[in-house]
Amino acid sequence: MDRDEAITRIRTALKARTGRPWSVTGDRGTAWGWIRIDAPPARRTWRHFLPEGQPDRPENYRERDGYSGGHMSPYDRVRLAEALGLPEAVHCQGVSIPASTDYRVEYVDRAEGREPSVIATPYWD
């Protein structure tokens, strides 16, 4: 399965299963074969912030809505994970699908609501 076919099938399946559009795009340059699934830009309005007076440590950061150019909401992260059959919410920057046929087949199966016919394994060190 090529990258463009996988993108089209994943985008179509996620829209049908969730009733919401998703941004499913191919990366560029040296990451050309990779695919990214994210909320569309209009729904990427969340950001992490450090409350005033708090030490700069990861556990002190909070999220809030109302920023253009941010990341997807907690609701979208859970909804996307459910639609893909993943056990927990996805990262706030979406899902990255590596450039291999096995990964593409796995995520097309997931997006279309099937048990994956193959579980891809990393091909890098």
C-alpha cells in the first residue's frame, strides 16, 4: 500500500467513524513516507502553560484552550485513540505513522475499525 492510498483511506475512515474531520497528511523531505494524523488546524487550540510562580518542571504545566496554532484538545486525543483502537489517549501533537507498508496496513485496519492484520515493528535502531 502506498502512502497516498493510506492517507485517503485513513482520512475517510476516521471521518465516517467519528463524524469529525481529521488532518491526515504525508510528511515532507527526509520524512516523506511518514504519515501524521492530527486534529485540523481550526481544532488545534490548546497549549501548555506554566502557572505564575511555579518552578519550571514538567509536572507543573497545565493545559488550556483558546490559542490558535496550538495542539489538539484532550477530547480529540481520547476520541482519536478510540477510533484507532489504541489503549490510551494519543500525544497532543497527534499520531505519527512510520514509512513502511506494515505500519500503513496496521493503521488503515485500525481506522477502518478492524483488528490489525499486522502489527508493525520499528525498523530503526
